Amino acid sequence: MTAPKILIVTTSHADLGDTEKKTGLWIEELTTPYYAFIDAKASVTIASIKGGPIPIDPGSEKADGENSPSVERFKSDAAAQKAIANTPSINDVKASDYDAVFLPGGHGTMWDLPSCDHLCEIISETLEQGRIVSAVCHGPAGLVSAKTAVGEPVVKGRQVAAFTDAEESAVGLTETVPFLLESRLRDLGAEIHKAGNFEVCVVADGNLITGQNPMSSELVAQKVLSAIATPALA
């Protein structure tokens, strides 16, 4: 069997609104799925909205030896470090080259994923052609502007999990983010699935697989791999 090809697309946005604080990618939402894919012998490409180095949310990294196993592994992985230091731009990527697209979160996604026209095209094309689109936490921000072939939101009538309004309130950023992700997805017609704050919640609706928060990233990755292996179930 040919190794599946998975495209990971991260934010390139580093500023947390007008707070003068930094944000970006929540690192564990990349590293845990990345190694789930790599260990399953998938071919993985990490791209970002603008290309170049990926901004990492400083709150998602601790001192060496204090991070989750996947983050520790990633920090000591020379190939992985090289990959995130010099990513291709999403504009240089073709959806047809991949079996699945995965969008990790981090608050940076709330600013640049919804406004990226080419990402919207990739998401729409991937879903329309029956391949997998997946996202976790704030990663579903990349779904909010994508349309179907008939011009409707890709999330309309579909089951979706994402970082909830209650979780945004819990981290004190309700007034900082440009919109509340759960509310926006619901307004677009999504059927929201959610658990309690920072509890695992993952939903697979055909070829759209989404998770609520960082704790859900491992299960999202496993469901992506299962969906690629059994496309008739997607």
C-alpha cells in the first residue's frame, strides 16, 4: 500500500490581538498528530499560511524535560525542527497531492486561517473530492470561510467540534479573539458537538474530522488514519 500523504497547515500569525503578547501555533496540537502520522508511515508535509518559520505560542512550550512526550520528541528531532523553520507557503501547495489535510490550532489561527483564500480552496476541493479534512481546537477557524461548490458554508449541516465559547472564557480571551469560534461555526449552520471544558471531544462526520481542544489531538489523528485506511467509511 502506498504511504498516505498528509498536509498539515499551521498559522503564521504571531500577535495576540492588541495585547502586545505573542501567540501562534499551540505546539502539542502539531506534535502529537505529527508523530501519530509519522509512526503510521505516512508522508507528512508541514506548511503554513505565509511560509517560513512557524510562530509557536510561548504558553505551549515549557523548559526541556517538562513538556508532553510528543513535544519533547519534536524538540530533539532535527528533521522536524528544520521543517518548522522553513515551511512552504500554503499558496505553493496543491490539494490534489494529499489524502488528508490537518489544521492544528493555537490562537494565531483565528486571525489568518479564515482570510486565506487558497486554504479555503484547498479545504473545499479536498472535501468535495472525498478526501479528509481535519482540525483541532482553534484549527476549525480554517473552515469558517470555505464554501461548497454551490456556495454554502462547508460546515452547514455537518457535525463539528472546536474550541468552545466556554473554554475561550476560561482562558480569558473572549474579548481578544476576533470572533468566538463555536458561535461562528454554529451561525454558519454547523451542528456543534462538545464536552466539558478541556475534556476530549472528537467528531467524525464523513470526511470531516474535528476535535475540541488540545486534549483531543491524539484521537483526531487516529480517526484521520482510520478514515484514510477505510475510505468507504468517510
